[in-house]
Amino acid sequence: MGLFEFLGVYWPRLLSGTGITVAQFLFSAIFAVIISLAFGLMKLSTNRLIKGFAVTYIEIFRGTSLLVQLYWIFYVLPLFGVTLDKFTAGYVAIAMNTGAYGAELVRGGILAVPKGQWEAATAINMSPAKRMWRIILPQALVNMLPPWGNLMIEVLKGTALVSLISVADLMFHAKQINASTYLSAQIFGTALLVYYILARFMLTPFMRWLEGYMSRKLGRS
């Protein structure tokens, strides 16, 4: 079966799976950003308990496999009374794992803001929260965006693992089609192309636009 004939037969399932993949990515990305900001700021805290909690979280989720974390959240947490449906378990696991990496990007971005900016905000009597929100974070965001682009691509690729807990994403349908047709080159070649298109022609241009927008907003370009 040729590629175009193959796509003519199976495109509805592939399109459905791609939609689930995109949804998994969007939910994962949103929650990963929230987790990254929270734990990045917590790691900068002068409170030892808060900082210790952040460090523990970051080290555990960076130091263990995303696949193992996914299985823990979906299969093990119900033993402790916490049950998540498979779709939710998928993006929660990806977000928590990515958030641990993102927290370090947030911390590094904040520390890269010139000391004079901190001093100027303090000199005009800004509260710590207002100083962080109005002065430091916007500048830190510009520093963070380039590595965040790479991290978002990793989030997209990480969504392929949710097929292992039967989330009907692109890879789930690809494996099912392959099991019934044995057309491995066609189905996995198509899946490879879809992931590439999503990363190269949708995600990457958006992140570059966001970098340019933030730079212009802060008068850096």
C-alpha cells in the first residue's frame, strides 16, 4: 500500500490522535509553566523549609524517568486514594517532570537580571512581590525564552509516552494501526512527520515570535 493510499484510509484516526497529542501538549505546557514559576521562585526563597521542599521536588523529578513517573501517577497513586483518569494522568506527569527542569530555567533567568534593576526597584520602595512581578520577571522572561523553546519541544515529544497508559493520542493509534496492518514504514513515517511539523512549523515559530514580542516590549530590539 502506497503512502497516499494509506493516508486515504487511515487519516481520520491519525487526525483524531493528533488532536489528542496537541491537547496533551497544551495542558502539559500550561501546567509546566505554572510549576516552573512556583518552584523556581521557591528555590530562591530565604526560608529553608520552602527552599528545601523546592530542591527535593526538583531533584526527584529531574533524577527519575518520566515513564516511571507516569506509571506511578496512573497506577500507584490510586493505591493511596488518588485516582486520575488516563488523559489527566498523562499531562500531569509530563507537566510535573518538565516543571522540574523549567524551575531551574526560571531561577537562572531571575538571577541573570542585572543587580542594578533589583536595587532600582528597592530604591523606589517597591514591595518584594511587586518588584518581582513588575520589574524582575518580565526581564527574566526574555532570558528564559530561548531555552524554554527547547523545553517545549521536549514536552511535545514527551506526549508520545501517554500512549503507554492507553491515551488515544497519535502514537496510540499508530501502534494499533501497525499491529493490524504491519505497515510500519507508512505509519511510523507519518507519525514522525506529524511530530516534526508540529515542532518545526508551529511551536518553533510561535516561540520565536514570543521572544521578539517580549524583546520589543522591553525595548531590547
